[in-house]
Amino acid sequence: MTDYHEMWQSLDMDLAKHDLLCEVLPTVFGDVYLTQGNRPQAMDYYNFVVAEIHGVRPAELVEHQKKGGKIFGTFCVYVPDEIVFAADGIATGLCGGSQFWVPGGEKVLPTSTCPLIKASVGARLDRTCPFFRIADIYVGETTCDGKKKAWEILAEDVPVHVMDIPQMKRAKDIAAWAEEIKDFLAKVEEVTGNKVTPEKLAEAIKLINAKRQALARLYDLRKKENIPISGKDALVVSQIAFYDDPTRFTKMTNQLCDELDERVKNNVSVFPAGTKRIMLTGTPLAIPNWKLHHIVETSGAAVVVEEMCTGTRYFENTVDESKTTLDEQIQALAERYMKINCACFTPNEGRIDDILRLAKEYKVDGIIDVNLKFCNLYDVEGYKVEKALQEAGIPVLGIETDYTDQDAEQLRTRVGAFIEMLDNK
Ligand code: SF4
Ligand code: SF4
């Protein structure tokens, strides 16, 4: 691996502490990923991206800044990256998925805050993630209470722009979201010093749509009876989508899909025939949170789809590319983004419809409803999700977990019993 210490130092990172993270990550990735058999060859690219996670892409972002470009750090799939790319900025996901960053967040947040928020705040305040150091501005949103308050704390350290997400999906809410996107566009123009023209926005809409389509293609391949890629591998591809260069990511993911097409033609599966097919639904699994996929796939089942923001919520539905004025394009963006069904909306029947539809499309045998500890939104919504699944006769296991390994054995026992029950059905 190239030595990036000079870059990290220039970003005023806590090098000693960061070195500890650099030491553990390759071991974890090796144990979880490189132990898998029959991986697609095209996964080499994503292995490389993870191996150089705090090096290659951060170096590209720093290069962009040296040329006068700006970096926007985002935390939620409702934030329209298209606007940023249309102004020649770069949007990069910043959600923290490691326990390593949680204690740093707990210094300023109540322990009873979800680990995703604690890790994200900790990564910034502890100065142990280059992405969090590089971003010129963070883009927050009003999706949940914990995040809303976290922005106020982060704003003491870094510029933050907060987008006000509606809580309902009536016509007036979609109109309000379009207004919010307009304000965001003005902010992006101010920060970058560049004008967003309809031509530039049309290009950016195509760029991000192409990324979504590549991911949709990958997920379609997971619907096959012979599953050509493990859930773990598909998950890391979804996680990398949040911060990789979109053009390169689309190209590499389409290449991966070409290889998987061949596997499908040749009836190649990475799992033995009859392996039970599991859908995960719930809170996002930010990189490097691979815990549950690893438990499921080393307990004799396969994860074939994630109804999560690191999954279908990220790529389903594209933005209408036929619009030619800024107002029309912004309306098209508002409409596409409002089709995402996060538990922060009420009512949120659309999410239950999505889960039932995906269960059919991916022919799942059972569903694990995963909730990050202290996420009230998804925890409360779990009641309706699990009730709907029981009514539809789809076996469901509700799980609450965090980023630690403390509950790994207990989870393994529960997941194992669930899969055994599916095997005996
Ligand atoms: S779960 Fe909701 S708040 Fe979190 S990233 Fe997804 S859409 Fe945003
Ligand atoms: S998982 Fe829940 S509590 Fe955590 S950031 Fe997302 S919506 Fe908020």
C-alpha cells in the first residue's frame, strides 16, 4: 500500500490514532471478505478500493481541491448529488460505519444516540478519517432528531448546510422539497463559485442515473436462482458507491455485471443449491459495517437483497432526463427523491409495499429486520413491517444491534436458529 502519511498530516489528522484503524481494517476485511470462495474476478477493483480506502480516493479529492474544486460531504440518500456535480463539485458520502469512531462521538453526544451518528461525529472530532477532514462543507438533513442536533455540534467545527426534509409526501411537501433543492443549488453555487446551468444539470442527472442503473443491474443479477455473487460482495459495492468517482464506479460495476452475466449463463452460483435466500431490511449499513451479512452467510444462508439506504433505497427510480429548464429539472429531482421510503416519513406505507414487492422479486425465504440500536424511527416502524410480513406469511426475524462485536455470538445463535427454521419449512 502506498504511504499516505504526508497527505494525512496535511489534513491535520491524528496520525497515531488513525494508524490504529489502518492496522485493524485489513485484518477485518481479510477475515470477512478474502475467506470467501469463488468470488468474481471483478471484485479485485473493490478489494483495492477498500485496501486503499483512506488513500486513493482522498488523494483524488485533494487534487480536485488543489485545482479550486470543492468537496461536499453528505450523510443521507435524500441529498441530491446531481446538484453538486452540476457545479463541478464532488459529493462524497460520510456516514460512519465503524465502532472505532463511536467513543469520539460519545464525548459530545448521549450514549443513547444511534451508532451511525456517533461514529460520524467521532470521525470528524477525533480527526481520524480523511474524508471528514477534506470536505469543505457538510450537507445535513432533518431526517431524525439525533442528526438534527448533531449538525449543530459539527457546525462548531466545519461549515454545515442543512436541508429541511418534509415529514410527509403530499403534493405540497414535494413542492417544499423542490424549494429546498433550489436553496441547496444556490448554496452549491456560492461555495463552488460555479453556475448550475440546465445543460450542466442534465449531464449530472445522466451521470448519477447511470450509477443507479449499474447498481440496479447488479441487484437484478442477485434475483437469479443461481446467485452469482455473495451478499457481502454486493454490500461492499453498494457502500463504495457513496464515495467513489461516479464515472469509474459505473464502469467497474458494469464490468462486474458482465462477468456475473457469464456466471448466470453457465449456472454458476456462489452458494450450494437450496441455500435459503434472505432479505435484510432496516437502517443503513455504512462501510465497514459487514457484521450481519457475515453472520448470515457463514450460517448457511445467502443475503440476496438489502431494503436499505445501502441497498435498494439508494438506486431505485431514476430522475426524468427529458427536462430542459432548471425549474423542470428541480421538480424531477424532487419527485425522484421523494420516492425514497425512509422511516422518517409518516405515513410510510410505501416502504411496506417495497418490502413485500422485493420479497417476491428476489424470491426470499425470510427477512431479517435490522435496527441500529437507538434508532427510534426504524424501531417503531418495525412493528408495522413485521406485522405486514406475518400477514403475508413471510418469516421475519427482528434484530437490534450496534457496531460492537459484543453481541456477535448471540446474533449468530438467533440467526442460525432462524435459518434452521427456514431449512425445515
Ligand atoms: S435511513 Fe433515512 S435518514 Fe438514514 S440515510 Fe436513509 S433516508 Fe437518510
Ligand atoms: S439509523 Fe436512525 S437514528 Fe441513525 S441516523 Fe439513521 S434515521 Fe437517524
